[in-house]
Amino acid sequence: MLGVVLWSDPVDRKAVFWCEDQGDLAFYAAGPATDPCDGFLDAGDMVTFSTDIVGKLRKARDVTLVQEQVCADLPEKLRDTSQAPAKTPAGGKRILSFVSPSVPQVVHCQFRKRNA
């Protein structure tokens, strides 16, 4: 499966992937680095991986970096498109509001070409 890194912690060597199937996020925990100069994944990197369901979590394994910084601004774009919390009715009245959901916003990501 292909995915984009949404969050990573290079110290603990953990990451969260947004998956191409638009299903649950995949959580990744790498083993300790064998080389101290070995880099780790950054937000925006494109990866390929396999998944397993462990309990209620989708866990990634066999992770391979496809391309660095393919969509570096994806975490911010997703954060910016989140919905604002619902407003409390004015005047203290107990009115239940049935508002139809708004049309979901589309997140566009510009993919950069790999340097040859």
C-alpha cells in the first residue's frame, strides 16, 4: 500500500501514515537504527508498506521510502480543513439543531518530481 507520512518521531522511530485506500491511519514503530546516521521518515514523505490489524489498530510493516517530501504540507492542509466545533444555541434554550453536513473539502497536494 502507498501512504504519506502525517507525523513522525525520529527519536522513538514512530510514524503515522495516511493510506491510499482512505481507510484507518496506519501506525508504524521501527526497530532501533543500526546506523546512527540513518535518517528517519519526515511528514510529507511517500512510503510503501504492508499492514496488519492488531487489536483495533492498523499497523504498518515492511516500510520503504518511495520519495521524500512529496507532500510536505499535507498535515497542515488536513488540519486547516477540519470542521469548527458546533455553536451553542443563544439564549440558553434547549434547541436541537439538525444541520445537514457540509460538502467535504478536497485536499489538494502538489507532487514534486524526483530529481534524476
